[in-house]
Amino acid sequence: VSNVLNAEGRPSMQSLFSGSCGQVIRSDADEQLLVNVIFKSQVKIRAVSITAPSSAGESRPTEVKLFINQRHMDFDNTDVKPTQSISLSEAMTAPQKMIPVKAVNFQQVSSITVFIEDNDGGEQTLLSGLSFFGEPVEQMDMADWKPIKG
């Protein structure tokens, strides 16, 4: 089950992934947010989009860490080495702005955790969209496998 930790209220994951800037997720106790996303099947990810509302100002995300295949991450284990760290400029948090990732590190992803570690100085972090760009990992159906006799 995908979820957001340290979010104010009960945010809708669907609105976060739809890219509509209508609903904004706000961090609660401090500026950090932790978004856990579980995919239905393994995927290869080549880029992400982390969107903040244009009015976010100092509440826009600036430091993000991505972790793959760590299904049960929480704030207690975010100090492990991330799969990739990203420093976000204001332009990078515009709607549908694709941020390339090191594709070689994101080949067989069953889950991804987006840890928003810091913002531009605000007490809360505002997040209005999150997207992943890539494709499913092709898996061989063993029922279709035919041994070669030689």
C-alpha cells in the first residue's frame, strides 16, 4: 500500500499522482515528507517529476533522496545510503518537469521511497504532484518457455 508519512491530514495518493495541482500535500510536524510507492509489477525508471505549487516559495522541496525496493521505510531508516540524491532548483519543481535519474540504478524497481529531506527554508513542505517515467520490466512467462534440445 502506497502512503505518505508526516503529511497533514489524510492526503489522496491519487491526486498526488494525477498531476493536478488542485490538492496540495503539506508536511505536518516539520519540513520532511516520506512518500512510499509500491508498483504492481517491476519497472525501469528513467526520470521522476516532483511538483510544488507555483506559490510554494520557501516551502518547495529542495533536497530529495530516492530509495528503491525498501517497502517499509520510515523516518528511522532514512540515514542509509540512497539510490540517488537530488538537489532541486525552483525550475525543477515545475509541473511535469522530468528529472533524469541514473537509469542503471533503477532497473528492477518494485517500490520507491521519495524522502523530501529539506525545503527552501519554510516550516512546511508543499507537494502537488509526483510522477515516474519508465516502462515495465519484461518478465518471461515460464509457461511459454520451451527447452532447446541439442
